[in-house]
Amino acid sequence: MAFLATFLIRRLAQGLLIVVIVSFAIFAALRLVPGDPARLILGPMASDAVVEQTSKAMGLRDPIPVQYVRWLGHAMEGDLGHSFIKARNGSEVSGARDQDALGDKAPVLDLLIQTVPMTIQLAALGLVFALLIAIPVGVAAGLSQGGWMDKFALYLGSAFVSIPNFWLAIVLALTITAELQWIPSIGYQGFAYTILPAFVIAIEMSPMFMRSLAISIGSAQQQNFVRLASIRGLSRRRIFFRHILRNAAVPVLNLFGVQVGALLGGVLIVEFIFNYPGVGLLTVQAVLERDFPVIQGVALLSACLFVVINIFVDLICTKIDPRLDF
């Protein structure tokens, strides 16, 4: 228990520092880009006097560190601000011409609560598809280092990596959905709409797991304790599950933690192409419309999610291999 407490305290402190750095970088970058958020809210017909009054009332004329500390304080209380564009009823509004219209804008937290479950569903299914592809191919390649299965895994991974996800998404949407009408994929009216976008994410993710698994298993087989295990008369099945797979799991789990960031990026593009109503589509729309509060909320959520998943992965790795020290 003492180890667990020390581990969590140290990793949470490191994670908190990462979240603060990432969120401040995003916050400052959004404040430095050209354009006045108050003008975006009030619209082009609002007078300069009204825009200036609104900016001061919203604290947009304060120094960036002051704005960030105020925003972070509200975020810690569960208030991520209001969208500049989206209304509570889901429609998009702008150019309200007075600050009272802010009351009709959707809270960022509500938008995240609506979209996060959709993205989790898509990312989870994509991860399942990726592991279904990567595990059998990667294990077979690792057990036959230099053999035809190893070469097949290398060529297959290279082919998957070479396919741009946006190109694959468009091709699959046009052929499987529009032409053949096998699986719906544009928009969302049920779980079936998740399958094709998840497959695109899986094609992008699977090569990393495949190669990592093949290399880790191949390396584990060369260890002396594995060779001695066969001399001791242990069965191949027991050697594989008790010694090879267990030692090969640590680098694969570490890769999984790193791939979370890549997964979020892949989801963003795929959701936009398939018009899938998740965090990715919300983020793309927010960037295109310069909806700063939504972008800040998504950045904070992504950083927290990345930190939590990596802490969880590190904890599992230390349980598998106690020699590791994170």
C-alpha cells in the first residue's frame, strides 16, 4: 500500500504539471491569434463601443496569465465557460449584438458530456478492431522471427501505415456506404454507424501494436530464462503465457499509453469525415469557428485523459515487472 500511495502521489503531481502546461499553452495560443472573441460573439454589425464594453466585461482585456488563472479556477469548479457559437438547443448562433445573449449559449461542459460518450464508443471499438488485427499477426510474427509470417507482418504494417486515414475514410464511405449500402456511416442513428469509422481508426493504429508485439516476443524468446524453461521441461504453452507474453506485455502497454494521443488525433479527423457527433467533430467545428472556450475545454479534457490513462498503464507495468520505477 505504501508503494501504491507513493506511486500515485508522484505520478499525479507529474500529471498535474503536464495538464497545467498543456492547458496554458493552448489558452495563450488562442489569445494570441488574430481576431477579437467579443467581435465573434456580437457579430460584425456591433459597434466598436459595444465590442469594447463586452470585452472588458468578459475580462478579455486582462493579461493572459490573469485570464488563465481565472479560467482554471472556474474549470476546477466544473465551469468551463460557454460556447461562443452553439446555443443550448444545439443550433448555432452568433452576432447576438448584446452580452445578454451569452445566457443562451451552450455551456462547454454540457457539450463535452454530450459528445464524450460517443467518442469513447468509437475509440473503444477502434481499439478492439486494432487489437483483433494486431495480436494474431504480431504474435505469429514474433514466434517466427525471420520467417514468412514475420515478413508478412512487416509488409502488412507498412501498407497500413502508408494509407492516409482521411483517404481511406472517404473511399470506404463512398464504396461501402454510398455504393454498396452495406453499412451506414455518415452521421449517427445507431451503433452500426460506428463500425466503419472504427475500422478506419483500427487500420491506422494496428501497425504500431503489431510491430511492437512482434519485436517484444522475438526479444523475449532470446532471453536465457526462456531457453532454460524449455530445458526444465516446461510445455511450450506454459513458456509462452508465463514467460514470453508476460515480458512482451510491458513495452506494448507503454505503447498503448503513448498511442492515446495519436488515437485522439485520429478520432478527430475520422469523426469530421463521417460527420460522427463526437468530441472530434466538436473540436473541428470549434477550430473553424474560433470557438475558444470549446477548444480550451477539449484541450483540458484531452490532457487529463492522457495523464490518467498513462498513470493506469504505468501502474499495470509495475505490477507485471516490479523492477520498473516510474
